[in-house]
Amino acid sequence: MNLAKWCITNNRTSLVIFLLIAVSGVMTFFSIPKGEDPDFTIRVGIISTVFPGASPQRVEELVTDKLEEKIREIDGVKTVESQSMSGLSIIKVEFEDSIKDMQPYWQKLRNKVDDAAPDLPEEAQTPVVNDEFGDVYGIVIALTGDGFSYRELKDAADDMRDELLKLKGVGKVERWGVQDERIFVDFTNSRMAAAGVSPFVLAQMIDSQNTLQPSGSSMVGPERIVIEPTGEFKGVEDIYSLSIRPPGKKTSVRLADVADISRGFSDPPSTMARYNGKPCLILAVSMAEGGNITELGDRIAQRLDQLKANMFVGLDTNLVVFQPDYVRKAINDFMVNLLESFAFVVVIILLFAGLRTGVIAGSLVPMAMLGCIALMPYFDVGLQRISIASLIISLGILVDNGVVVSEAILVRLAAGEDRLKAATGAVAELWMPLLAASLTTIFAFLPIPLATTHPVGEFCSSLFVVVTLTLACSWGLSMSMVPMMCYYLLRPKLTVQTFTSRIYRFYRALLLWSLRHRTVFVAGIVLCCVVAGWAFQFLPKMFFPPNERAQFTIDFWQPYGTDITATERRVERLEKVLMGDADVTGVGVFVGHGGPRWYLPLNLEQKNDNLATFVVNTASIESVDQVIKRTRRTLEDNFPDADYSLNKLMNGPPVGAKLQIRLSGTDIETLYTLRDEIVPLVEQQAGITRVWDDWGQWTKKMIVQVDQDKAREAGLSSFDVAVSLQTAMSGLPASNYREGDTIIPILLRNDEGFRNHLDKLDSLNVYSYDTGISVPLSQVATTRLDWQPSDIRRRDQGRTMTIKADVADGYYAQSILAKVRPAVQQLMGKADWPLGYNVEYGGEFEESAEAQAAINANMPLAMGLLVLVLIFQFNSVRRPLIILLTLPPMIIGISTGMLATNSPFGFMAMLGMISLLGIIVNNAIMLIDRIEIQRGRGLDLADAIVLSSMERARPIIMTATTTIIGMVPLSLQGGEMWRPMANLIMSGLTVATVLTLVLCPVLYSLFFRQGFKGYRWDPAVIERGSDLKADNLPAE
């Protein structure tokens, strides 16, 4: 069935259908989920295991290694990275990106961790599996309270959390900076000795008095009555007045007479949070699946205003991160770019095609886009920067369909055909070539969604979906709406195109010279391709550029071993500097942790007492660089012993530090030695601002060497020594106090005057768990300070130290690494390089290589499908080969344009190259199809080549011009994300268009052995090949 004929004969039905498409697109635009960037899945789980008092090496040996062995048995695991620190093991498990449904794998992970748990030391706590590591909390609220106690602030935060959870679209609300409550029972050695009780016995007495033991029930007649004895602590005063009777004594004393009892919070705190120089609690809000972040933002902002009106004076809420604002800005900016591109394209169409044809072809653009938008939700694609940019990329391509169909109909009308026959005949002639051209463009983008082995496939998959939907809508509307509009709007003009204008004369002269000197021309093109390919290596390389948010982060590392309270004090100093900067509008800090994932591509740091992560908001995007420079100078001048990394937010999948060198081996000291040899090779490179490693420096530890003979003589064991030390320093868990649904641990410990003075350690009383006797520690052990690695990192079960570097603006990590690698390879080639120690390169280099490999792995399939379409279209092998040979010369324009504009070649630029490939193939198809039509009309091959080239010159140039002009807004306003891609398409297509119009005819003449040495152009050929001759028109 001819679609054009049906639409024209059923014009009212067709009009309603087109109107429904437009209305559906408009309505979908306002309701479709919107985001700053497309979502992708973080397939990472975290396993945390607390092993109190253990050194990093013991944690590695007794906890981390055993868990890793079990985890590695899971199929689908990509990498396993771990940290072994004092008293804590953290394992990060990353699964293969090809896995779609993660739930079975999270369960497998939990099962393997459970399998390993019995092999862990008794002192180690149960491993905790976090499979929500990738959840994004796009709204982060800081609650501060001048004059309020921490408990009052926490109560207010809990109330606010309950209110936020009631809102539609809220998924989770997590609290950060919360300190766990404790009840401390602090004793001194003298008071314990006077009371005649040991800490062990005291802990047992506290726990035995605080019972919640079920006591059964009894039948009384027909009733069963539950028996519930009292004894559980009902209030803190019960703990104060608890009566204890020391062993061997007849009188009892109150617990408060033996020890000082206080209610407080974990000491030291596990994590803390601050905002603008004040302690705070953080509420991080995530959106429910399928929600709309801008609508959620409006609801939360409204509810916060309502809550503020009822808050006590002194309580205040501040937005540390508010993703809806960034989403609105990103969408608005790109919609402006889209509208500007659309306006430019329409102007170009009107200039090339005239008013009536221009209006018809121009109407195709909004209709195709609205049709695409209406269909996007069915493919789980929302409005975000990738999908909107895809619409812009499609602009120039989709216009060509409308122009070609409308011009074909116009020619037929001029030939004297009636309107219906002209419309249906043009569609019958062009539906297959236009479909083939659209399919080849679509197949060019196919490797993107098929790149399932890397997150970029998921991140950029909407590009393929939107381009496919847009081109499908363009083709369908070109076969239906465009001929229907031509039926009613076009008026034929009986003119034959003479190709006598200056530009046509120049083009014909160039074409004929090239056809007469084919060998020289082709050799020149090959030489230019070789030179351009050689020059391509000088393009700066990058993976993804920074996001243009008015925000940046600081990872602020103190010397390893620094207490979290000392970290906070240094944070306060840096806060004052940042808040004194006129360009800084807010400073949020997570002390002891990297905080929640408030931006999807964040590379989060895990818990560490010497870490603070700053979130710095600035007045504008332009001020970010200046604030970073000033902050870096402050850090260099005032914190020389600290490590730090100042980071703009990055686009694309998480990378971490841009430049990373991984050094792996078995011996810890050797790794440090090799690190000291490699670090100078990096530091001496221009553009490097800071170099550090993820192991840190060696830290102090106190060795307590137990003399086993003396201990046995005193009736003590190593266990007694260890538990006495734990009780003195960290606290011995005695029982739990229940307050409502809150459980508060009761800890028994030495008083503060003893805990924080190592010089008193020798006088510590060591108590026997069995007999209760005690002797000073100095009688059974000696103490000495020693050194240990602060943080042992492993990758895939091998010790791995990662050297990281920050790169200054204007420099590119991959370019710097290209200079470092030969020096490292030379170092590894020396005779004294230890056997079994390897170097790998991570960061941008690794991620970019893996992403390109994922794309390239699917290029053969895409190219195979593209070739099949071409073979099917032309029923030939030579013609598709000609089309494919027009592709390599695009490197000439790419290298020239990218070098001239100093644009880096990154992943988005590679997508631009794929887009360019589709456009060039599209143009070549239409040119060769026109040659075939002219040959079918009986023209000599030479005449058919020259005439067809001139006939297709204007549509090809118009398509190229609309695409190039459509890229201008992205080039000027698209930022670092889109500027390289736009510049690549603009420069590459400019050169490729010229070459297509010349190289394609030259190759055609070579493949079909048509010489041009004695050929002279005869203008009469125009009349013989003109569509205006009715007897030359193909049948409907």
C-alpha cells in the first residue's frame, strides 16, 4: 500500500493522526521524567567488617583474605578491591556491566559472605553487605541548630525525616553525621581495687541485673497468664542506683559509688557532618523509581518551607545539594540549544528550497521530534542532556528526507502529472533509498547500546534510541505527511535546472578535472588521509570532561593515624578560608567518610578517620576554577602534611583520579620503595598539581609484648591482657539499655585521664577473667612503639598500591601518561626491578580504553548490517564498496578541525565520529542511487555520473549545511561535554561533503571503468536526463 495515497484519500483521518502525534509529543514533553544526565547502574557492593584492635596486616590476613576467596567464587565478578585498616576491612565488589538484573547477584554475594563468616576470628563482628552503594541522593539537606544539644538536633532531624518520607516520589531519607549513643561506666584502678571487684565481674553484674528473660506462662482456669519478671533498666537512674555486691563481701554498694556514669555519644565519633562552619546533621533524599526529580524538588522545597515556619528559633535548614535546580538548568540550556539549532536549520531550508518547499520540509523537523518524544517513555528514555543532544544531532539528517520527497513531487508536478500521481509516484520511487539511508545511519549508532561490557553503553544508549526514533518518524512522515502537504501546497514551475550558476560551474570544473586525473586525485586523497592519520596522534585525549556545575569537591586527607576529632579541627581551619571567599556560597563537609552518593558518577571514599570530604558550592560556573586555584594555594601553604584532591564533578561513569598507576606485588616495603621511584617520574611532568598514593605513610602502633611465663605465674592469659587493654581504651560492652525502640550500649572503661595517656599504660591493672586478681601490666608485659602500614589495599586478591595525580586545567591526563609510561617501562626494564612486581595504568586511560574496546567490539556487526542494507538496496557489491571507501577521508577534516580548535578527542567526540559516518553514507547512497536512475534512463555512464553529481550537489550540501549549522549552538554553548563532538562533526562534515561530491563519482568511474580523458560536458544532457520529461518518469 502506498502510504501517501492513503493519507491523501483519507485526509481528515490523516490530519487527526498527525494532530494526535503533535499533541502527544507536547504532553509527553511536560510529563516525561527529566534528569541532568542519563542514569546508569553502579554494580558495586561494599562489605564492611569490624575487627576491633587488629592491625591492618591482621585484618588483611584473618578477615579480608578469607572473604575475598569466597567472593571470587561468584560468576560475574569483574574486580574485587579491598582496604585493610586498623580494626576495619572494607571490600568493594564490582560486577560485570553486562548484568542487567542485579538482585540474584546481591543474594549470591550475601551467601558467600555468610559462608566465610564462620572462618573469621571470634572477635570480628558480622560482615555487613551494602548493595545500595549506587543509590543516588540528589537532595542533601543540612540541619543546624545554634544553642541546641546534639540530642535535640537529632530529634528534630528524625521528625523532619518522617515528614519527608510522607511525600510522593521520595524513596529513602538517610541520615549522615549521626553519632551513636552510649552509656559510659568510667572507673579508676583505685576505685575498683577499693570495691574489690574486677571489670569482668562488674560487667557480668550489670548484665545480669538488666534482664529481659521470658519466664513462661500459667493456665488459670480458661485463661493463660504470661509471667513477666521485672529487672530490666527502665531509666538511666536505674543504672546509677544499681546495687552490686563484690565477691566475698557481705555488703552491697551502688554502681555510682564505684564508677562515674554518664550518657553521651560514641567516643570518638564514627562520622561527623558540618555546614558553613557549624556541626549539623545531614538528611539525604533519594527519589523513588520512576519519579520526576523536578516535581519532587518542588514538593520538598514546599515542605521545608512549612517545616521552617514551625521550627524553634535557632534551628535552620540549608540545601547542600539540590539536584532539581541543576536538572532544570541543564534541560533549559539544551532546549535553548535545540530551538536555536531548529531555527538555523529552518532558515537554511528556506534559503535552499524556497518558501513552499521550505515550509513543507521544515514542518517535518518539529513533527519528527514530537513523535520521537511521544515514544521515548516506552523505551525508558527521559529528557536529559544525551537525549536532547541526540535530537540536535538528528536535525540535519532528518531534514534530507523531507527535502528529497518534496523536490521529487515538485518535479513530477512540473512534468504535468496530476497531484495525486505525482505524490504517490515520488513515494514509490524514493521509499526504499530513503529507508536504506535511514537504516545505515541507525546501524552506525548500533555499537553504542551493544557496548554492554562498559557503563558507557548504558550511559549513552539513549543516543541510539533517540536517533532511531527520530529517523523512523522522519521516514514515516516523509512517506505520509510530506506528500500530503505537497498535494495541497505545491505549485509546479515548468523549468529545467541548467546548473549555470558560478558555484555549479566551479563544481563541474573540479569534478571533471578529478575524473580526468583520477590517479592523481585518489593518490592525493590517500596521502592526505595518511598525513591526517599521523596528525591524529597529536590530538589531546580524554575520557569525559568535567560537569559544568557550580560545585566542586575536596578530598582532604590528614596523615594516617589522625584521630577524627583532630581531623575535624583541621577541617574548621579550611572551612574558615573557604567561607571567607566571596565566590563561595556554601560549604558542606563529611568528616570520617565520603558522604552519600549525591551525584551518580561520584567516586566515593569509604570510612576513614583521617578523611574529610568537602562539597563546595560557588556563585557561578565561571568562578569554580578560580576558587579551586585559591584553595589549592591555601592547602599548599597551610597543610603541607595533608594529601588532598580538588575535583570538579565529572561526566560519564566514575573514574576517580584522572591519572592512576597501579603497582602490585607481595612485599609491603618493596611496594613503598618502588613507589618512591615512580612518583618523581610523575611529579616532574608539566600539568601535575599533586601526587599521592592510596596507602599513605607508615603509622605508629603500640606493641604489648606479653611474657607468657610471667603471665602464667600471675594467673593471667593473653586473653586477659587483651581484654583488659580493650576495657581500658575502647570500653568493654557490659549490657544494653533499651529506650523505646532504641538500643543504647553500656560500656565499661577506664577514666579519660588514663585512656589518653600511653605513658600510664604500664600501670594498667590486668584482671584475670577467671579469678578476678589483678597485677600491673608492667609485671607481665613490655611495651614499645613500632610502625605499620596504615592502609593495605588489594586488587583481585593481590596487594596493589595506586599512585594518583591531579591534573591542572588545560592539561590532559592521557597526554601526560603517554610521557610517563616510557620512563616507567624503562624503570621496569632495569636488572634490579624485583621479580613479580607489575605496573598497570588506571584512571582515564583505562576507562577510555575499555569504553572504546566495548564500542569497537560491536563495530563489525554494525558495519555488517550496514553493508547488507547497501547490498540489498543496490543488488551489487561494487556500489556498497564505493560508499564505504568514501568514509576514510573524513579523518582529514577531523584532524584538521580538532587540532585547529584544540579540541580533545574523548568518548563524546568518538560518538560524533559515528554520527559523521552515518551522514556520509547517507549522502553517498543518494548520489549513487541518482546515478543508477540516470543510467536507467539511457544516459551514457559518463553523462550519468556528471549530471547526477550536479543534481545531488544541492541536497547534499543542504543536508551538510543544516547539520553543521545545527551544531553551532553546541559548539558555542554546549560546554566541554559537547563542544569537541560538535567541532568534530562540523569540521569532518565540511571536508567530507566536498570529498563525497568528488570522490564518490571518481570511485564510481574507476569501479565501472569509465574513462574521461576525451570527455566534454554537453548541456543538452540536462534535458535528456531531466525529470521534466514525462516519458522518462518511472511507473508508480
